[in-house]
Amino acid sequence: MISVKHWISGFSFSLVTAVVSITGSATTASAVSLVNGITIPGGSTDLSASSTNSANTNRLGFFSDLYYDRSNNVYYSLADRGPGGGVISYNPRVQKFSLDVDQNTGAISNFQLLDTIIFTQNGQNFNGLNPGILNGNASLLGRSFDPEGFAIAPNGNFYVSDEYGPSVYEFSPTGSFIRAFNTPSNLIPRQNDSTINYVDGRPTIATGRQDNRGFEGVTLSPDGSRLFAMLQDPLVNEGSPDGRRSRNLRIVEFDTNTGNSTAQYIYQLESLTDINARIPGTNNDFGANSQGRNIGISSITALNNNEFLVLERDNRGVGVEDPTGATPVASKRIYKIDLTDATNVADISLTGINDLPTEITPVTKILFADIAELLRNAGQTIPEKFEGLAIGPQLADGSYALIAGTDNDFSVTQNGQNVQFDVCTDGTNFSQVPIDSGCPTGQSLIPTFVYALKASRQELAGFVPPKKVPEPTTTAGLILLAASSLFVKRQFKSLQK
């Protein structure tokens, strides 16, 4: 068990129920409330085997994504490529844990880590090193892995999205690689001569996903037949002069049976005009080249076959780049989107344009919850990286707990020579110290936060919990599970004909 305690006084979060709610408007949910939050100290360790405690071996990493397995009342969270930013060796993993959720209030407590699962292929670990370092070839993806999105299939297997490719992989519940989905060719990063390059950014790559802006989130339709992976930002070539000035990023739909892509849809980020209007004055406004780079999505969670919750945020707040939260935060928001009338743009290029042509309809989008405003009204600090979002248990009154988690980047940064430093702060001042050397007196590593929000049954109208086949415990059960899974897929396909 990892003890959960308040962080330094400047950033501690009250465990008392908050009564803050979002005011209603034509495009805003009527009332999503902030309930409470817990703090996981930055120096916590996971359950991976290690002879020494080190940031690059067993420091607990959260919440690049968050998934609630309601069949077993447990949670899963990813630790992305590790504390090295792709230049230090790290074995990517998923953390399994439990939370107590008060059935009356929705308040969370008693975080307990249950398991640390390392991703492997043929007995060899995946690695957070970028392909150029790990494989000596920027065109070879290999086992370079930056996991950012997580979902569980009806049979218990894991679906994990990756930023490097961008890729979607299927793993067994023990973390063993099963297969890779087929990434659409327009998403793969390429140079002007069509050479694949998974490492460099613009202007070296001319088409495909931006560097470090691959599949940031993944979710399944309730029946498990379709998987939706979402890019963090627009493609590098889809904008004028590039994707950094565009609002138009892509949601990719996959058939989980074949692993092939079946559609792509456009999700439009909030406009810089609206974002900058929430920042006091103009000195800290985002520039035009920040639209598709410093604003992006962090998570997607299915409500049903066509509606989803999407977590969208800016790159500001308490984190390794701004340990005291000095720069004004503009955007930490949850949107509800609908794909029903959206245009399939799988065969349509938006190269060189920022505004959508009239014949293309993006997904519809309404504001569901403003997390930054909820925290600000409660007098709380605002972390930079809200990256995990899950629909938690249903409460006694029919409402639902929404669980959101932040990524503290392991409280590690590094310089241009790839030398790592721990980031320590007391909320007012901060220090960068040699990795694993311990923080100065009075300062601590930046922690991870987990928050509970509460949404009424009306606000989550249409929510369909995902189906899951119970996990077998015998060899006969495994055989029965495989047979039943094949039967369900065949029946589903026959119904589509």
C-alpha cells in the first residue's frame, strides 16, 4: 500500500467534499461538481522488481491514462515512456490499483497499488527510448514504446495506444504483446522523400503526426467491436503553414476484429481567441503557432457507440517546467462529443489549411466540465498535465463518480546533454537537483493528484457500461472463453450483413 498524504501546504488538497459546480449555459452541462482529491507523493515507488529505488526503475508513474474496470472494481493507469523523455532507458508499464469511493458523496480515499505490469514481446521488454537510440534507426519502430492510452477488451486483454508510431497494440493481461493494429498511412511521420522518421519533428518530417503528438488516448465502444484512437494534435502537414496553427485533429476508428482502420473524424480544439480571453491581460496569451501544439487532448472515454468524453488542456500549470505554477492556466476542460453526423475524412487531406471546408462536418462538441475553474473556485492549485479520465462507479443516488488523474512526469527534467534532474519545490521556490539525490529541506518532488468529480445521471444520459466476459479460472474456462468470443464475433458480423 502507498500512503496517501497531503503535499506541501501550498498545494495540499482538502479531502472534505467541495460544493463547487459549473454554472449552466447553452453549451455547458448544468452542474458537474468537484468532490475531493488525494495526493500521491512524487517519491512513491511501484511494485516492479528492483534492487534500488530509482526514478528510471521503480518510481511510481501516473496518469498518462486512466481506466476503470467496473467488472472487478479496479483501476489501471499508464506511466508513458518514463522519466527520460525518450532518451533514458525505461521499461513502460501499467499500474493496477484500487480506490474506495463513497457511495453517497463520491469522495475517493484509500489508494492502494495492486500490481505493476511490464509490457513485453517474446520475453523482451518494450522500452521508452526513442527508435533512433534504441534501434539505431529512426525509421524502425521496434519495441520503442510511449504508451498514452489504455482500454480493456471484453476478454480482458489490454488495448494500448502509443505516441511514437502512432500505434495501437493489444496485450494479454500479463503485458505480453499479441498484435499491432494497422496504422493509417497518412498518420505515419515521413520526410519529404517519403522516408519514415519516428524521431524528428518539423521541418524534418513533412507529413504525418507531429513529434510527441501521436495517439494520446484510446477507448472502446461498449460492445468492444470498435476502438477509437485520438491524436493529441493536428498532423504536421494539416495547417497553414503547419499543424501548429490548426485546430483540426483526427479521431481514428478501428475494427477490433481485423485491426484495420474504418474511419477518421475531425475534432476541433477550442479556438485560441476563446482560450486567450480567459487569461488576464495579454502578456501571457498563446501565440498563433501554439494552437495545435500547446493546446491538445489528453484522454477519450466512451459514453456509448457514438458519444465520448474528451479531456482537452493547455500545457500550463504546476509541473516540471513550472514547479510553482507562475504562468496563468487557461484550459483544463472535459468536452462531450458526438460522432453521429461527422464526416469520414479518411481519404481527405487538410494539408495547408486551417479552416475546414464547408463539406466537412467535425464531431459536435459541448463543454461538460471546466476542471480548472472548479479547482480555482475551490482555492486549489492547478496541475499542468491532466491526462487520465474515467467514468467511475455509479453512486447511491444514480449519479456517477468521474475520476481524473494528473501526470507529474516523474518530477524529472533533463538538459540538452540528457542529464537528468529531480524537480523539487515548496510551492514558492524550486530546485533542480541530481537525479535520486533527495530534495533540499522543506521541498518535495512534485506529486501526482487524483480527483473525484460527480456527474448526475442526466448529465451522463446515454452512458452504456462496457461489456466484459468474466475471467476464467480453469483450463476448461479458457477454452470456453475462446469459443464464446469467436461465436460473439461471428454473430455480430452476421447481424451487420
